[in-house]
Amino acid sequence: MDWIDCEVCGVKIPKEENANKKHLEGKKHLKALEYQNEMQQLAKRSVFVKWPEVDNSITPELVTEIFGQFGPVSRVNHHPETKYAFVEFNEESAAGRALEQKEIEIRQFKATISKRRVNLHSMTWKRPRKKIDVDAILKDLATIDGFNSQITYLIRRIGITEEDTKERQTYVNRIEEELKKYFLTPKVRMFGSSLTPIGTIDSDVDACLVLNDLEPLEQSQQRDKITLLTADVEMFKERKIHGDELARLQPADQVRFVSKIMNDIRKHCNWIDHQRPITDCRCPLVQMVVDKKFVVDLSVDNLLGCAKTDYLNDMLRQDKSGNLRKILLALRFWFETNGLFDLPTDKYKASFNAYMIDLLMINRLQALAMVQPFAHHLDIYKKAANGWRIDFFQQENHALFEVNIDVVILKFFAYIVQFDIEKNVFSLRNGAPMRNDCFDEFNPKLPFKKGALNIQDPLEASHNVAQNITHKALVAFRNACKLSLAMAKKKKDDYRVLLRVWDNQKEAHEQDMTEFEKDAFKVVTIPDVPDAMTTETFASTVNFILEMVMHIRRMDEQAEPPCKKARNQEGQEENIFVDLKEYGVYGKMWVGRRNVRRQLERQNPAIKNDKGFDTEVWVSVQIAAAMPPQLIGRISVSVLKIDTKAKIIFNNIDCNATDLNNAIHFLETTIQNHLNYILAADAALSMHISNDLPQTVQLTIPQEIPSSSNF
């Protein structure tokens, strides 16, 4: 598809009929155009000043006094740890006079004066640099033996400390002191992960401006919306704002007004930067960076958010073992290293967040009777905010003392892979997942919006905290779980091998991609394939495993699969590409294999220690005998061999994505486990099933995946 660049917004627009016209008439483009004009006007009445060395004695007040000779100065933007400043004048002519002088003395330095350049696309909002060095942590974890020891070290590296919390609270207090110049009795309260033991050193600072004036203000004395949003901020210093005046505004207008006040504060507080209102989210807020260290999200009267923090804090406090904190932080770091907190918005639309995965894991632990279900307190202790009860009751929890953290995390991954997530609601109030129809039956009047992933907020019962998660994002989560489980089988008792599995897999797909792989559903790379093994032989091996082990059979009558030449980036023919054509999936051969194998072992002790390819084939034969053949999907398969790496390329024609992912994972594991045996055979297509195995065995085949609630 062809694209058109919008220089104003810095985005690409599809080159389709009316697409560009609709974009140019859109609110976001018009707002960006207005912002561009404002910044260009600001640049014309501003100058950039730079001196040779950092000097803490150079203050914005001093710079204002020196540059006052050219004309009235409206603002000086300077941080003490830098050697430059932006000087903004009231008039464009004053900036012109300053530029004509070119140099000026500030303290003992000769400072240069130049034009202020505005690069609109480089002015996109950026977070402060992260303190968590993932590469360094992974390197250190490689030197530590044992899952629990690695988690202990991880928490020491990334877990928030009391000193970190106090530092954040200091900035919250400073914001409160500045707001006292405009509000009668402002109270800024910190909440969120920075205030809990499961916060990290990179956690944002969530703060709430609480409207808690003791005496109500008569409506006749309250200023209206137009006055609050358009009046000069100096008026509010003379007659300070009462909480009732702000409370009458809509949440988005409340944030616009607070942003207006913070913008005035920012003029004389050089420790506040990158301040902007965000009004198009569920809870509008003012976002800013303080002292180039922390992101502060300031909301208005967000008592529900404060109550949710209290709930998590109390739950962690009641866990006397401390294992709940370890589990949640280990899971959070797993999400971080596998890129699930920062999924590309153009493909996945939304990413996971810490609160979401905390609730998901807590609900799983509730179902295993390791954490108590959410419950309100007695009515005499009833509290409410924003129309919801925010009181809760919890008892001391001793159930996690004997828990193995690695077992809990790995079984959680297995649960996510196997469980029918999209047909259930994870409810902390119920203490276990509920099927969608049951949830609706118990909550007929609850406006709960369902999506690919449904997690009910324990306090705000109508809110699905994961409603923006798409099916693609959920598939990415499940794929990362599968890959982590596969890595855990190869190296047990090692937390490090679970990390970065999904990112690595994604990179393997994107590197050295040929024309045959671009639109594939999934590409599996098999490393260390002997150079002597031809592409045709490997294709025959894949075909044999698909048909004999997985009962995925070719749907065409063509005897010889066609071969093509794959081209490299220079267009040269290199590697042989074998198209195995279309296959039909006739059963879930990957379901219940362990139970079938155990029944075979009980009846035939001779095969107890035999984990060979023949036994895998015989297990599939027994499963197929107990299930009527039924076409459940259609796929196409191709094979490409590049040096010692072979790639199996899958395209989904008509198959459930979860079933296809499970089948692909099983095929990959089978090939990696039995490739040497296959090579030792005379030919892949002429392999035989060992005659030592019995011809008939009576088995009970499970029709569904066993419930993972028995972990």
C-alpha cells in the first residue's frame, strides 16, 4: 500500500480516495496545525543562550534580569544542571534586538545568543531514561544458580525501596505547595505502584488532587466553566479556587483547568517539564516530568485509584511469606523483557500494563485457594467514592509459605495457554474465572464491556481493566508463554531462560526474510540441521511427521511437492523452497498425550523408558482410534532450508488460531527431539513403526484439555 506523509502530524496516511481529505479535516490534525503555528510564533520571540560550563549560580532570575535590557521577558526555561537557557520575550522585536548583539556576559562567561529552533517532530513527548538496565540484569542472572536466588537478586535490583518512595513523595509535596497559591485547601495524594511493594524503580508517580474543602461554597458564589477556563490565572491567586467550583466541571475540563494552572507554575519552577493534559483517556490527567527523573500523572479527585492502591497494599501486607511480592515482580519483569508492555500500537492497538497482570495472577492464586477472594467490609465500615464501595476486608494469609515460585509461574503460563480465555471473565470478587454467560446472569445490570481478555476490577465492578487488549495482543502473550515453557523444559530451575523468548522469536522471523515468508501466519526455525540433509529430504520428514504423528494430511493428490528457488535480497536464486501445499487438520493429536502414554506404560512396561519416535507415532494411533476423524481446519505448509537452518512456513487457510499455534509448537518440539533418529533412518518416507509395540490397547482418551485448576 502507498502512503502519504503528513508533515504536521508526523504520520503516514494511506494513499486512498478521500483518506488525506478526512485526515486534514480531522480534529487531531487541526489541533496539531494550531500547535505548530503557536510554536513557530514562540520561536520568533525567543532566543537560545549557551555558555561554556555548568554553573549553579546562574538562575532563571539572573538571566531574566540580564536580558531585560532588550525588552520584557515572559519566561526563562533553564535547569541548574545545564549550560543553556531559552529566553522568551513578550514581543518579537525584543528577540530581534537580542539576536543582533550575538554575545552577552553572564557571570564570568561570555554566552552566545542564537535563534531558537523548533523541530516539531522531535518535540514528541519522551519519558525519562529508564533506570532498569535489562541487559546488565540478564548478564548477572546468568551467574546465579537457582530460580529463587535469581528472583531474590532481581527484586534487589528493580524493586522500589523506601528511599525511592520518599523521593517521589517529596516531589508530590512540592506540587501541592505550588497549588496552594491557587487553591484554598489542595491536597495532593500519591497512589499507584510507587506506593506499593510491587513497584519498580522505573514506576511512574501517580498523584491525585483531592477536593476536600471543609466548608461548602454557595452556588451563587461559584465561578462558571467559561470563567475558570478563560480567565487569567493571576485572578486565581487573588481569589483562590474552592473545591466546589472545580467539582462542577466535567473530568476533562477539570484536567484542562489544572493543566492551565500547572503551566503557570512551570514558568517559575524549572524542575517541571514536558507538561501536557491528556483528556482522551478513561481517567483524564495532567502528565509532566519532574526534575528529569520521574513521570507524574496528576488526576483530579481520583479516589477510586487511591482505594485500588490501598487494596493491593493491604493484600501484600497480609501475605506473611513475602512470596506474593516475588511472584508479581518476577511476572512483571517477564512481561517487560518480552516486550508485552510496549507492543507496537499500529499492530496491537494496546499493550498490557502492570495493574492488569497483577489482577490476572491474583485471580489465578485465588482459584488455587492461595489468596482470598475480594470482599467488602461490614456495612458499618462502608465507604464510597464515585458511586462505588471502596471498603474491603482481608485476613492474614499463610497459604503462600510452602509455595515454589517457579512452579507457580510456569503453571500460570500453562494455564494461559490451555484456558479458553476469551469465553471467561477473571473476577476477583468471585475468586475464580466465570464463563461469560454465568457472569451476565449474576450481573444482569452491570455495564461490563467484554473483549479478548476480560478482567473485572475488584472495586469498580463495571470496569474491564483489559478491555483494550486485542486478540492479536492476547496471541502474543500466549506465544510468549509457550516459548517460555519450552525453554523451561530444556533448562530447569533457571528464571533467566524465560526472559526475552518472544522478542528473540520475533527477530528470528524478521531477519533474512524471503518473499515466501512475508505473509506467513508463523515461521518456525529449526537450527542445526545437517548440511548433508537436502531441502527435499527435510520436507519429506515434515510431511511424514504431520501425517503419522499429528494426523494432518495432504488434501491434494499430487505425489511430488513442487520445488522453487527462493531469492535473496539481491534477487539471486539461492535456496530451494518446497511447497507442500494444503493440509487438513483431522484432530488435536497434541491433547492428552501424557495420559495415553501413561496407560501404554502401565500395560507395556517395556516401553516405559522409551521416549523414541516410534512411541510417539503409536500414541497418535491410539488417540486417533478413539476419536472419529473430523476436519477441524485447513492450513498450507512450505519448507525452506538455508545452510544449516530449516524454516517451516505455515499459512492459515481456515483453522482456529489457538489450535494452529498449539499444533505448530508440538511439531517444532517433535522435530527437535527426534531429528537425529529421523536422519538415521534409511528415508523419512519409509520409516516403520516398531513391531515391539502392541497392536491393540484399550485406552480412555480425554476429549478436552484437562482442567489446569488442579495445579
